[in-house]
Amino acid sequence: MSDENSPLIGNWNYPTSVRFGVGRIKELAKACRALDIKRPLLVTDPGIKLLPMIGDAIAANEQDGLPTGLFAEVRPNPIGANVESGIRVYRDGGHDGVIAWGGGSAMDTAKAIALMVGQTRPMWDFEDVGSNWKNVNPDGIAPIVAVPTTSGTGSEVGRASVITHEATHTKKIIFHPKMMPGIVICDPELVAGLPANITAWTGMDALAHCLEAYCAPFYHPMAEGVAVEGMRLVKEWLPEAVANGKNLTARAHMMSAAAMGATAFQKGLGAIHSLSHPVGSIFDTHHGRTNAVFMPYVLAFNRKTINDKMARLAKWLGLKGRGTTAIIDWSLQLREQFKISHPAAELGVDGNRLDELSKMAAEDPTAGGNPRKAGVRQMRAMYEAAMVGKI
């Protein structure tokens, strides 16, 4: 494990303005003002709402002359109704900007609220299909300050939200370029209290983002480079972050890895996410944990297509073994170390619904980024392997 000599603090503009380092949350009011936000609505989840950090942030904003509202009706896998409730609170409170504070669920809900407060069309009209994003009135999108408190989704540097459509139980990707937060505050102290299991699950989500971006069959060498460095940070620092959550160096590197994964996956995602999204929307499983469960089965399915890339990756990461086998073994080692289920059945997946899940997986927007074509039949085969833990 190596540690950089330079202090882990910085101001970056990649892919948006990021204020990174311990104690940077003290700049929240300044960040709001930089985006001309005078009455922010802080959006978070019910668990984080109860933590002192939220009360402290609101009090500090109030003292600085920024009256701040609070909305926390957010499910672990957010649904359209959460966004609609947030829009009502935003409008009723006369707010003019959003603070997205939390993990992926809070971030996705907050960004969708910011998108929708100035729209007249339904949110589902803006699903990331074709040129739907052009239906958005960009002047109606509220400015966003993002404050991540987990290190997994990287939604703080993303231009989309994943929201479950209740009527169809499908996860929809809602997209517009201006959904990208204007300023991100990454303060490792805010994740220091994250439980070990959530640290592991969200860290595996960051790994899945980097890994699938690296494997996606499109030309984007810049994204590939970011993805590889993100995976190195996961390899070196996720075990330490899980074992010793107070290690702010480990926490800082994992915050970087999460943002790097989300930056890289503009290149594409793949069948890990295609399989995970239906399971998460129907069985309400944790997204990062679900990605970790399906990861080795997708790698095995893609083996022939990705083996050369996996050989390079294994060398870069210093893994034992060769090619795809080395990456599969590493993923299994991490799952064992973090006590993550091997068979998908342990997630609570109902084997009688595999036909339905397979169809949904094949239709998921991420399926097109898988390096090997995967239709309903192939998705079903991966689900079947995952249910019994057969690599």
C-alpha cells in the first residue's frame, strides 16, 4: 500500500468544481453563494437527517444568512413519489437551489428535484433514451451543491439520476447535462462514521463503475485511464477503509475512487448494472452490494471478449494469476473479505421471477455497454449461475 506525499486536499475542475479535503464542509455557505443560492433546500435520507452533521450544517448556513430547508423523504432506491414530494417542499418553501447531501439515493433524488422544479412535462419524458434530454427547459433547472457522505455511486459528479418508476417497477435513468452539480464538497470527515458493511458495499459499487467503464466497447481512452486509477485506489484503500473507518487517508482515496468511477462511466456500463437494476427495483436491495454479487458472473460471461484487457489490468494492479481469471479471483476475495453473499438467492431474489428479471435486464439502458452482446437468454443464464453461486 502506497501513500502519496502530497496533502490530500485540492480544488479541481474535473468534471465540475470540486472542493476536496478534510474540513471543507465549512465552505458550504460560500459554495451556495458562488452559485447564487440564497434559500437552499437540503435533500438527504432519513438516516442521515438524524445525524449531528445535518443540524450543524443548517445552523451554520442560518448563521451565515442562508435560511435552509430540509427534505428527507428518500427511499434507499428512490421512487418518483420521492421526487414529487421534494418538488412540493421546494416550491412551498420558496427555495432557489438544492444541497444534495448523502449517498446515491439522496443525490439522485436531489438532482431530480433540481431538474423538475422548473419543468412542465413529466419526469419520465426525460429518460436517457435518444434525445429526450432536449425536452428539458434548461432555464428551469435549479443550481446544485453536492456533499457526498458515502464513497460509491459518485453521483456528485454525474449528470443523471436513477429513479424507480413505481408503475413498472423499473429503474429509469433521468438525464440532462445541467444536472451536474455546480460545486462538490468532498470532506473525508463526513464519511468517517460510515458502518463497515456500507463502506464495503459502496466501495464495491465504485469498483463496478470503474471496471465496467474500462470494459465498455467504446473509444474513450481518457475514461479508461481514470477507471484504471480508480481501481488501483480501491485495491489499495478499500480494505483499510472497511477495517478502520477513522483512517481519513483511506476515506479520502475512496472518495476519489467513487468520483472517478462516475466520471469514467460516461464511456459506458454493462451487464453488472443490467442485472442489478431490476433486482434493486423489485427486491429493494442495496445497489453496491447487488453489483458485488453479480460482478464475477458477468466477468465470466465476458471472459473471451475482455481477456486481453483483463491481462493488462491484472498486471497494473499487481494481481496474482492471469487475465480475466485474476480479476474474478480478486472480486471473489473481496466479497469473502467483506462477507458479501456469493449466491444471488441470499439477496432475497425470487427464482420464480427470473424470466421477468431477465427481460428487464436485457432492456436496461446499461445492457448496450456490455462488451459481449447480452439479450434475454444470456441475462437469464447469468441470473441462473448467480442464484446458485456457480462461476
